[in-house]
Amino acid sequence: MLEIDGQKVRRSYTIASSPTRVGYCELTVKREARGLASRHLHDAIRAGSSLDVRAPAGRFTLTGAEAASIVLIAGGVGITPLMSKIRYLTDLSWPGDIYLVFSVKTEKDIIFRDELDALRRRHANLYVTITLTRDDGAVWSGERGRITPQLLTRAVPEIGTRRVHICGPTEMTDPTRQMLRDLGVPSEAIRVESFASPSRSAAVDKVVPSVTTNGHADLGAPNGNGDDATITFARSRKTANPGGQTVLEAAEALRIPISYECRAGVCGQCKTRLLAGHVAMDAEDALDAIDRANNVILACQARCVDQVVVDA
């Protein structure tokens, strides 16, 4: 948590260091020109500054026991959690093949370039493919363009037999996941983490059923388009018209506390129980089968479709 101009601001950043290196914890934060928190971290935080940090959360993890090989696909600063995995596996001298496919805009955007080169020279089982999407310079001799099925099959032999972890912006991770499925990678072998919320303009096709008075789910989807939706926070006894806001944003507007971290549907800190009505969620990676059976939603992703009541 940061305090910027008198306001408390929460952001989640991925650990880039390996759990084998217990003496420190490394974060890699890209300075965004319009990023409130990232600009503050780069411009105001110095050695000796104190930060309020919560314990790690999320399920985008790898022990090395899950598969005999691993494919890591990164878009931009999405390399951060994958670099943690590479450092971890190489520190352990893991015997499996490690394939990294890394997409960046230009050559100067290749994060960890020197370290990746050094690790590749030292570990024969580490294969690194970097592709540039916006650099037309003649010096670069590597891959160019966005990640495609053709690039993936060139970079990773027998990709359909391997476990894959993807991290990057949602507009990159969603089509990449579909490419992998088309290439024969089972859905259960694909793990994804997006570091930004999905676009609000994207079509939403996941609707959480409402709960009836007898506790059973009403599986009928609502006919409305959400324009007349309302949200009631049962414990706080406050009601509002969310106007397209997420449940979390509506709660913040009413000063109703709901815990959150990533705001991307990954960490699960904002889990909230749906008591009535229907919500649509762009992403729900942090929900498991038990959560869904108990009508648990992610407040940072859920948007009201009709008259919604949540336990908050």
C-alpha cells in the first residue's frame, strides 16, 4: 500500500526473485507515464523508504514437479513472474527443458536481457526466443512480429505435450491461450496470469446465477442488459445504481470496505458472496469449484446484470 497525495493506493506487483534466494525479495515495476503508483515508486521511493506490504497471494506458481518440461510465454513486463520461475529452476539445476517465448515492442524493451543471455549460456536446457513487434531496425536478427502459432511451433517442439505458463496483458494472453488449444495443448496444462484488467469493451459470456430464498441457484439467465441494474450491500445496508462499475468500484464509491490487491481476477483477495441477482465477470481465475458452488464472486471483476445483493 502506498500513500500518494494523502490517499492510500493499493497495487499488486509480481515477485521476480526466486524462492531459493531468501535474502531478498525483488520486484520489477515498469514506470508507466500515466501510472499513479508506478510513477510514485520510481520518482519518490528511495533506499530507506518504508512500505506497507502484504503477504504474497495468487496461484501462478511452479514447483517443478508438475511436468517434465515447461513453456513460458511473456508479453512485455509479463516476463516478471516467469523470470522468477527461470531463476528458481536454474538454481535447482532442474533437468527438464525450459522454453521462454518473450514478446516485446522494441529491442530496448527486453527486460533481463543480459541475465537471460548468461543463463542460456550456462544451462543447455534453457531455450530463449525473443520477438520484436514494433522494431524495424536492420540490426536485429531474431524473430519479428506478434506471437503466432507458427512462431510457437518453431520455438517449442511438440508444444502440445508440454505445460505452458503465460503472463502479459489480457489482449495478448487471451489469443495466445486459444492458439495453444488449437495446437493441441490441453486446457488443464495452461496457466495464465494477466497483469491488467480485461478490457471493458470485451464481450462477457460468463454469468453467475442468482440465489433463491431456498438457497438453490437459479440457472436462468436474465433478459436485461444491465442498464437498470442495482447493487445492495447487505451488511452495510447501502444500495446504488452501479452504472457499469464493478462491485468493487461501487463499494469504493460508497466507502464500503472490500479487500483487494490485483484488480485483475487473479489473487482472490476480493472474493465476495453473491446473495441474489446476476453478475458477469470478465475473468475468474481466482475462483475454484467450491467458490462457484457457493456463489462466490470476484468483486473486482463482477458487473451487475440486474438487481444484485452481495454480502458486504
